[in-house]
Amino acid sequence: MFDVSVNGAAALTGFDIVAQAGAGRKAVVKECAAAVDSLSRVFVGFARAGADNPCISGIETLENTGAVGTGCRGKIAPADGIHRF
């Protein structure tokens, strides 16, 4: 389990990948809205919330093309592991 912050604000607290996915070795995708700073940067931080170290496999940033949301939402990756947006 681990915590994730985006631009210093808590985005995920006590996040457990296996519990979210329902099994080990299964991808989970979390989406969070965030504003960039004056240099177009977003800061993402990770901290332990249990015995294990934080674990991620990738971060993707996309330009905001509509209304800005708040918080994080998630989805489990499809069986083939390819994410389609």
C-alpha cells in the first residue's frame, strides 16, 4: 500500500494495487486532474502506507481538453493490457 500526491495534495491514500485489481500482476489505471505550474510541470509524489514500497509502471499526462475534474478515478486495464482512450 502507498499514498500518492499530485502537486502536494493527496490523490490516493492507502492505495493497494492488488486489492484494486482483484489479483496480482493485473494492471490498474488511475486518473487524476491536476493543474500545471508556470513551467508546465505537475509534481507526483509517492510515500509508503504499509510494509511495501510504492510501485508504478508508468505515468501518462494528457492536455486538458474539457472541464477540469477533481479527485482520482480508476479503472482496471482490459485483459490484453492495452489501454484505449
